Amino acid sequence: MLNGETSQRQLGRRLAPLTPPGMLLFLEGELGAGKTTFSQGLALGLGFTDLVSSPTYALMQEYPTPQGRLLHVDAYRVRHPQELYEMDLERLVETARLSLIEWGESFYDDFPQAPVLRLEHVAGQPDVRQMLRVR
Ligand SMILES: Nc1ncnc2c1ncn2[C@@H]1O[C@H](COP(=O)(O)OP(=O)(O)OP(=O)(O)O)[C@@H](O)[C@H]1O
Ligand SMILES: [Mg+2]
């Protein structure tokens, strides 16, 4: 249970240093579930203190953390996976310190080793989220 934005960010912050270099994480959960908020925490955990915004309009964004690049992809508006492969997604993931893909269901089969984390609202508690590892 994650009570509020701050604890969501904290979880990301604690988790990031435990991830192996080159790891890809898929983040799922409905609009506003807090995927980007969690991503901000992961960035903080890699020592990157600038703002991590939602990459919805850019499709992907790269942040230079002291530990290497953090790749943040929002696949919400991607109609065909090819769009991202043409942007060299596979190489970017391989060379990044950590990669995060929001709304990446259509890539799950292509990256079978990547864990899938799901953020869910909790009924009646607007500031609480639950995080589950679904793969
Ligand atoms: N646990 C929480 N309780 C209340 N508000 C939260 C919580 N986590 C995030 N928020 C707020 O909800 C809004 C949406 O969060 P965020 O952008 O992280 O969601 P998202 O899952 O990335 O959404 P999208 O699918 O649109 O990319 C933000 O304004 C954020 O501050
Ligand atoms: Mg988001």
C-alpha cells in the first residue's frame, strides 16, 4: 500500500539502486494511477534531481543521471510498435542504466524478461495506491 504521492516516489527511490544496469520495467495502471510519479522516484534513486515530466507528447525522453541514462517511454499514443523500433528502442534500452515504459502492453512479448509493475487505485481511498508485480 502506498499512501500518497510521496510514498510512491519514495518506493521508486529505494528501488532504483537495486535494479541491474540495462533493466527494463513496464509500468501499467489507469490514467493518473501515478506511473510518472513513481518514475520520478526511480530517477531520484539514480541521483537525478531535475523534474521528470510525463513524456506523453514526446513518446520518449532520456535523462542523464549520474549512473547513466534513464529512458522513459510513454507508449500511450503509439499505434504500432514499429514507431518505437524505428526510434531505435532496442539499442536505447540495452545501453540505458534503466528503462521505463508506460502503456507498453504491445511490447511485453518482445521483452519477455522485463518485469511488469501495476499501480492500482484502492476503492474509497483516493490517495492510496497498490503496487503489484504482475510479471
Ligand atoms: N498516491 C497518489 N495519491 C494522490 N494523487 C497522486 C498519487 N500519485 C500520483 N498522484 C497525482 O496524480 C496525478 C497523475 O499522476 P501521474 O502522472 O504519475 O500518473 P500516470 O499513471 O503517469 O498517468 P498517465 O497514464 O496519464 O501517464 C499527478 O498529479 C500526481 O501528482
Ligand atoms: Mg504518466
